[in-house]
Amino acid sequence: MNQPATLVLRVMVVDDEQLAREELCYQLERLGEVEVVAQAGNGLEALSAVERSQPDVVFLDIQMPGLNGFEVARRLLENPDHTPALVFVTAFDQHAVEAFEVNAVDYLLKPVDAGRLEQALVRARRRLSLDRPGPLNDQLEQLVKMMSNRQIRRDQVAVKVGERFLLVHAEEIIYASLADESINIVTGQVTGTSNYRTLDELQARLDPEVFWRVHRSHLVNINKIKEIVPWFSRNYILRMKDAKGTEIPVSRAQTKRLREYLKL
């Protein structure tokens, strides 16, 4: 749609920290030609507020509980009738920021610089003025999928031991197994249960190149395999590097993958 450069932009700000929202709204209003029509404190609130307020631009924090910024963006892109221009607000490292630039998706680094904020508004106006925004939306959708996948990988995982939750680095996990409707997680130092309900959920939060679902009940860190023991029918059992030397069966479907990876 064509939009004159002086048209007042309807803006929405999404951030789970109230002070951060208020500060960004203050900066936006100081720039003029901007009307903050809505605020939201989490992803679900953001989706409802976009539908109600129909903003031109959404300033979207990335790291939020529940739905993160990328997941919100993905859902907004499913509505082709009104997809606002999205400006991500991020504390990501420089490599991720460069990915935003290459893909023509705007971003702001926290703490937000006033000059950089003004530039983001200029870019947003430019996007809104395009007659054929489809290709840009395609680029945005590809980036959202890529960064969403990157974002959901957890560097740390909570393990419940007794009444406490301990945080362990993902690479420390030796294996996770389904037992008695709960998921047991074993590291070199800690054994406990996961707050994830299924192995599928836990697996989705871990690096798929490192954590393999070798059996429907077992997820293993391939860097923590101590020994591969041949079993009947050309299958294998994995002896892991935990203190007990736990043995984990490999399903027939995963045996071929294991053979190829380890050149067995």
C-alpha cells in the first residue's frame, strides 16, 4: 500500500519488562509522527492486541516467557490480510544481528539508541510503502523460521532433584529416558527428572546433531557414548559414560543411522 512519509505510524510495543516498554514508548513519542496504540507484556497478549489495534509497526522483544518474539512473528505472518512491519528488539550477538540486516528485517539492540530507533522507523515506513510486500514477507518468514529454531535451543536444562531444580548445561546431559510416565535426566554429577512432559518436547529443545533419539524411550548425547556393544540381529546396545555405565538399546530404525555415522 502507498503511504506518505509524514503519515502518523500506529505503533505497538511488546516486552515482558514494563520499564523497558515504558522507556521505548517514551522514546517513540518524542520522535513525533508516531502513535503508540497498544502495549503487551507477553506473546499471547501481543497477538490479541495486534488483532484489536491493527498497528502499522510492532516493536517485538525476542526473549519473553511463553511465546518468544520469533514465535509471535511466525503467527502474525499466518495472517496475510494484515501483517505489520516487525522491528525486533534483541540482545543477540553480532552474528545474529548481521543475519537480520542481510534479510532486510530491522532490529534494535538493547539498550535502544535514539538515532537507531529513528532509522528503524524510516525502514518501517519504507516497507509499508511497497506495493508488493510479498517477497519481503517471504524473506521474513524464512528468517523467522531459522531464528526461531536457533532461539528454542536451550543452553541450560532444569533438572528436578528432590524439591530443588538444578540448571545443567545441555552438553553435560549423558542421556534422558522415559520411565514411569516421567523423564529421567542423567549427567555426570546429577540425576533427576525433567519438567518436560515428553521426550519429544525435550528433544526439540536440544541440538539435533548431538542428541539422538536412539529408541522411543531413550535420548542420548552421542558425545557421551563410552562403548557400542553388538547385540542380536545386528543391533547394538550403547554403554554410556555415566557412573553406572548404563546400557541403552538402539532401535532397528536407528541402527542404520548409527552405523553410517560411526562407520561401523
